[in-house]
Amino acid sequence: MDLLGKPVAPSERCYVEKFAWDGQGRLLAMVDHWQRRVLLLPVQRVWKETLPLTKSMPNKQIITLFQAGAYWLDLSPDGRLAATGARKGGSGVDIWDTETGKRLERLDMPTPAFVRFSPDGSRLLTIEGAACRLWRVHDWTVEHTLKTEGEGPVAAFSRDGRLLAITHNRRLVKILDTGTLSTLATLAPPLPQEISYLAFRPDGRQLAVATNTLQVHLWDLDELRRRLDDIGLAWGPTRPPRFALSTTASPSLSVEVLCQPVRS
């Protein structure tokens, strides 16, 4: 495996798929499905030399977290906390101290859960079954709950943390007010397509929605706000919605992704 241009030589069999960075780019987390563990790598250390991915490392160069069936993971922006959620064969979310590798909290849930920290690190989003929850990090209590149709959990925060995009089901995206989880807009691809990934543009003006049909749809959120403003319903950085609004919209641009290598 090649990490940041430097080889990381595994000394035992591993299968790495999911990755997460902290906000400063100093810590990288990854899920090793083969060994059923999560690895925390200090990037400055990895950059300088090749490190074997072993279960026990001298000088604690790599910290290993164990959670049976871990699949989803995220790091808090300050890199102090890691959240891991199972997908199959497990349930609940574990919160870890990244310095010591000790589990700090267990958030009990009946089904496997997707996890994502808010940009300021004050909240943790979990999506399990048909429930989307926002947890307060300082005391791990639920702040808001939203019901979904419970298919294919995918979510993304805007950089300022004011907006949250989630998959309501496999083919619909909802944009929510993070403070209340009220619905601002509902987005649907032009044709029924399973949604695989969401990402806001850094300035929050567009939302990219990737699908399993090798297409990426871009929604112009500024244009959507303008249309809603015409009827007095637009949201903005200083004006939250006056009530929960559900409106469907079409993407401003759709791009087909070529997955086959181009021969030169």
C-alpha cells in the first residue's frame, strides 16, 4: 500500500478500505477489515519512514483500536477522538481516545451505524436503521433525531457546519438545518439512481451527489435559494428557515464518470 507517496509495508495480511483524517491532517485512521480493527497513523511519522502494520508497535507509532465488524469511522477535527460504527455483524458506536487507544464511550444502537463529526467537533452524527441522530460530544446525549427510510446511509456537513446533507433513502437527498434537523430541500437525481457519496463545495454553494450509475450530479444551492427567496422561503447564513420546507429540485449539471483507464 502506498500512503502519501511513501510505502507502508504490512507484516501481516490486512484489507484496508475506509479512511478518515483529522482536521489538521496530522492523523490518519483506516479500517482493516481482515484483522477487524482500526489503525491510527501519525502522518509525520509515516512520512519519514516505512512502518509495518502490526498489532503491537514499539513506541506506540501506530495505535490499534479493536471493534468487531468496524466499518464506518471518523476523526474529530482536533484529532482527539475517533468514532467507529459497525456495518454487519455488530451494532452501536464506539468513541475512542486517539492518544491512548482506550474506549471512552459506547453509544448503544440496535443496528449498525454510519458516523460523522461536525466541522467544529461539537456534534456527532449517527445514522442507524431508520434514525438519524445528532449527539452532543461533551456529554453524549442526543440533541435531535430524524426518521429516514433507512437505506444506504451517506451524509456530509457543509464546511461551516450549518447545513447537513443526508440520504433519506437510496435515491433521495435531504438538505437539513443542522441546528434543528428541519428539512430545507429534497433533491432527486433525474432518473432513479442509488446514491453512493455526498460532498459540499467548500464555500457551500454547490452539493455534489455521486451515484452507482457512474454519474456525479451537481446542485446549485445558490440558485435553489434564489428560487425559494422569490416565495419568501429561502434560508441563509443569518436567516434560518421559518418552518420546515420540502421542495424537490433538479441538478444544474450531471457528469458521467469514466471508470475505464484511458490508453495512451
